[in-house]
Amino acid sequence: MTPACARCRSFVVEAAALERAVPGLNILSSAYGSVRAHTGLCERHGNFVTASQRCADFQPLAAGYRLIEKCD
């Protein structure tokens, strides 16, 4: 089974990075809000996904990256 998106290098979960990647996001809400939970942006596919989702385009994180907790 393919590892979860949370372990993929294309998965962006950091709030500041999300606000830079999605212009106007902070007008509607904030990427720092708790309602976002473990949702992140897939830079490869250009959509929002949950950390536990999986796809065939998985690319492992570079060494030294910190994973978000409870992704699976």
C-alpha cells in the first residue's frame, strides 16, 4: 500500500506556506485555523487533501522533515 500523503514531499501542511500558495486564502479564513485539521495542499495535483489520503504519485519526504502527528 502507498504511504499516506502526510509522508509525501508534495504535501504542504504549514499554514504560512498554504497562505502563500493560495492567494486570498486569508481573506476567507486563515490557514492557521483549527478547522483545517490535517488538511494540506498537494503541490503535484493542485488540490487540498487530508493527510491520510494516498495516491500513486507518492514521493517520500527528504531526510530530516518532521511529519504531522496522527496522519494514518
